[in-house]
Amino acid sequence: MVDDRDDQEYKTVKICDQVWMAENLNYDYDHGTARSFCYNGREENCDKYGRLYLWSAVMDSAGVFSTDGIGCGVDAEECLPSIVVRGVCPEGWHVPSKTEIETLLEAIGSEQSGSSWNWENAGKLLKSTSDDWEDEGMGEDAFGFTVLPAGYRGRSSYGSFGIFASFATSTNDMWTDNHSYSLDLYSSRDYAEIISTYTYDARSVRCLKN
């Protein structure tokens, strides 16, 4: 798939009825307080691991590409999208909802375990086989989703490069201010989590075809 906005090319993968980007989005979005970043400010990290996006950028809160996510910023309780949100994704693609992430995990044969957040073996099945993952924390990449440990950006610093990957969704946590849901994977764990996280942290984006 080629993103017509900047001519970047991405691998894609079909898992059951869903077609996903098989690489992290690397579109440079910077509109007011809705921003994206390269890990540690280094362009070479963007080239390999994609950009890290604030939730306001994920949702295209400035309304650059669509009106679906206008106003969806730090004050997540004010944003309750019930529609498909294109957000920062290329035309014809959209930011996955929490439900669509759950569909992906069910499709690869993962099930929720003891904690309602945890999905058994999903990390092992989705993580790349490369040694980018520290402490031999790589996975099997059984479906070509090829998750790399891109880390994240907090309010003022970067962290967890090499040991952590986090993917934004379009679903906010209506019970907790300034929180939205993400899919998180770790070098030290075979399971993955769908968890409520801060909207002011910047994380990776995988777009889903309409």
C-alpha cells in the first residue's frame, strides 16, 4: 500500500477478514498540540519503527483529513466516537477500535486469561522474530504482523525502546479521564494486553483497511 500523502510504501497483511498495515505508520502529523515524534528525535528510528503519535494526532483532532475525530484530544471524556475514525491513517484506511483489536486477537487464536486485560500468547504470535527485542524477547511472527519494540513517548521523555510496543485505538475510556485503549506487547511476556492508557502518551499506529 502506498500512502498518497507522502508516497511512503507499507507492507500489508490479511488476517481472516481484516487487512492490516504490517508496518507502523510513519506519516509526519504536526498540527498544534496534535503531534507525532521519532523516538529520541532521531529520524532513523522513524524510518524503521514508524512515528509515535499523541492520541489527538491519532484521531486527527484538528480535522485535517476528516471530521470524525475533531476535538478528540487530552480530554478524552469529551470524545465518544461511535463511527469508523479515519484519524491519521491514509485514505481508505482507519484507526482500529478496541473491538477491532479484539477481533484480531480472536482471529489468531488468542483468548483472554485470568485478567480481563490479558490475551494469551498474542504477544508471542504477533511479535517479530528479530533481535530488536531485548533479552531474547522476540516472538514467532506467526501471521506476518511483525511487531517491533518501538517504545513510547511520555509527557517529557521517551522510554521502553527494545522492550515494549504499544498501538493506539480510536476508543477512549469513558470511565477514566484522559485515557484511551491501546494494544501493548512486551519483550518479557508471551501475552498481550488491551489496556486503558494516558492520552498524552505517544504510541505507534497500525491502520486497518475500510
